[in-house]
Amino acid sequence: MTTAIVDASVVVAMSNRAWLGYQCVECLCRQQYPRSRYEVIVVDDGSTDDTPERFQPLMRQGRIVFLRQRIRSGSGPARNIGIEAAK
């Protein structure tokens, strides 16, 4: 299987900021840059709010990669998880 090559990977690490994070990611997904040339990776760092549910539509549409940590580890480790998943 060939892995798609992208020009940029945007990693958004968040915890308990569902509404704000969703607005940020929605804006990233509306860029004029060709969608096939970049990826958006959201890392939920142990949120207890509705973060996973809020991002379901974007995940179903294949517009983002959503990774969830059940236990909060902090923004640095969450970003590292996103970076490891980047193409």
C-alpha cells in the first residue's frame, strides 16, 4: 500500500475545548489549498466534555484524523502523538 504524500500536517492537540477546537479545525478544512496536499490531525488529550462527539461529522467525511487519549498526558505528549501519526 502506498502512503499519500502531503505538503503539510497540522496537529491540533486539545483538552476540554470542544467548541473552540472545532472552530479552529473547521477553518483549517476550508483552506483554498488543495485538500489532498495537507492533513489535519486532532489529538484529544483526555477531554471530559463533548469533544469526540463534536468531531464525528468531520471524521465521517474523512476531513480529519482524530486520535483520542483517555488519560490526559499534557500538550507536549499529545502533540507528539499527532506528529507520530503524520504522513
